[in-house]
Amino acid sequence: MISKMKIDKADHYDDIDNIYQLIWKLLEFGKKNSNSDMHQGYLATHSARYPSIRTVVLRGVDKVKQTISFHTDFRSEKIKEINQNNKISLLFYDHDQKVQIKCSGIGLINNKNDNSDKSWQRTQSFSKKCYIVDKAPGSTSDKPTSGYKKEHEIELPNEEILNSGYENFTLVSMEVSEIEWLYLHRHGHRRAKFIINNKDLVKKVWLTP
Ligand SMILES: Cc1cc2nc3c(=O)[nH]c(=O)nc-3n(C[C@H](O)[C@H](O)[C@H](O)COP(=O)(O)O)c2cc1C
């Protein structure tokens, strides 16, 4: 399986318009290729105690709608945090390409609606299994636990049981309003920022790295 999208420094180093196109191509590639570094991102939310961050799998990239999305459990802390403050960021880093992309925007929670339904239909059985845990993710336990019933730990449960996870399954879609690009290079790094308003790119600017 291909895990890298080869990008050429000459095509983007000093070309801010190409960088913007490349950002969406890299994210799209990351979504499609599970071996790509950008298949995962690091989601930051606001919490009352500390800044909150965790890994999530990139599940949707839409350059036209200017959205990126991931799946999660409706009962998770991140959903509570997004409900309290819907400003979120997702950070991606491709180690070989030396590219970091930070997307920030508004997180929209889709649970038991048309959008989550469409995503659920496209979700593979082994991924659906994540949503059948009895207790909410993050619940304390007095013994080591997977959260699954014993009989579901190794075997994939039947369709009916898998489908019981639907009510926990949640699609979070971020309406992107800012993107930051950082490219590391020994001759000098490059950093750029893009502002998006109402699905349109309204500002692009170089930053000192
Ligand atoms: C490689 C990797 C991918 C992950 N993907 C997801 C994901 O797509 N959605 C998700 O909710 N949690 C995912 N997790 C688990 C989260 O990082 C996190 O531990 C969990 O969702 C609980 O987060 P919260 O308590 O802040 O809500 C992933 C973890 C790893 C290591």
C-alpha cells in the first residue's frame, strides 16, 4: 500500500497558492491511505482543567465545503468539551515530508442524523465494534477492561449487536476557518497561514517560522 505522497520542494517552497492546494491534497491522501502519517490527526479541545488533546483518524476531507471530519463515541469527553466550546483544532504531521498542518474551526456534532447515518453505512464492521462498549469511554473500572462483553472480545459480534452501536456513533465535522502550514527545511523553514470565511479562502500570508 502507498503510504507517502511525494511532494517536491520546488513546487511549494515559495509558492503560497500551491501550498494551499497541496494542503488539501495531503489531507485527502491521508484520509485514503491508512499507512500515511496524516491518516491520524491530534484533536485539541477546551476542557475546564487542562488543554485536551488526543489522536483521531481522519475520516472526511471536503475542499469544496472546507470541512474535515472524524468519528467518535457520543459519550466521550471530547463530545462534552465540544458541546461546551465548539472551537477545535486538528494537527497533522508528516515525518518524511517534514510538513505540519494545523486546521482550526468549528466542530459540528452529528449523532443519529442523516450525516452520521451516511457515515455509519460506510463504516467497516471492525470499526463499528468500537461503539458497542457498554460503559462510556473513559469510565473507571476496578479491573483491566476492554469495555466489551467477554464473548465479543476476540470474535466480531453479529450485525444486530454491531448496529446497536449506532446510537453512540458520532461524526464530528469541522468547518475549517484557519489553516497553518509549516515546512521544515535546512535552508530555511517556510510557514504560511490561510483564513477561510464561508467556504472561501479570503486571506493567505507568509509567517516567520
Ligand atoms: C492511532 C489512534 C487512533 C485513534 N482514533 C480515534 C478516533 O478516530 N476516534 C476516537 O474517538 N478516538 C480515537 N482514538 C482514541 C483517542 O485518542 C482517545 O484516547 C479517546 O477517544 C478518548 O478521548 P477523550 O476521552 O478525550 O474523548 C485513537 C487513538 C489512537 C492511538
